[in-house]
Amino acid sequence: MEIEERKASLEDAKEKLIDAIDLIKEAVDGLEIESAVQSYIISSLEMCVDNEHGWVGKQPYNIQEIMELLEELEEGEYEDDDEEDELAI
């Protein structure tokens, strides 16, 4: 799969994840479990999209970071410094 195809797939996944977040919020709106769902499910999903969220935590990687990594790879700027937490491509 070419880098542009990968980026397009990630963009599609990002849009679908945002849609899923909205659907879940809508489904639990006004229910007793709304707060718990917001804290445990919505927060995790929003952190998977990008770093532009209101949560204190952070996922090891999110879709936006992977897309940026692919752009670096495409431009020849990606350097693997062999750290364990680096994304292997």
C-alpha cells in the first residue's frame, strides 16, 4: 500500500471515529450512565483521534500522529531512533 493510500485510509478512519463518538454521545444523552460513558469510552476514543482534546491523558499514538509520521516518511524526514515506543513501519 502506498503512503497516500495509507493516509487516505487513516483520514477515513478518523472521520468514522469522530462519527462514532457523536453517535455514542447521542445514544447515552440524558441517561444515568452518560457520565461514565463520557469518562471511560468517549475520552479514550477522543484521545485516539488526535491531541486536540480536553482530556488530561494521552494515547501512546493517535491517528493524527500516525498521519504525521507517514508524511515524514514520505518526505524522507523520518528517523527511527530505535526507542521502544517508536512506531515501527
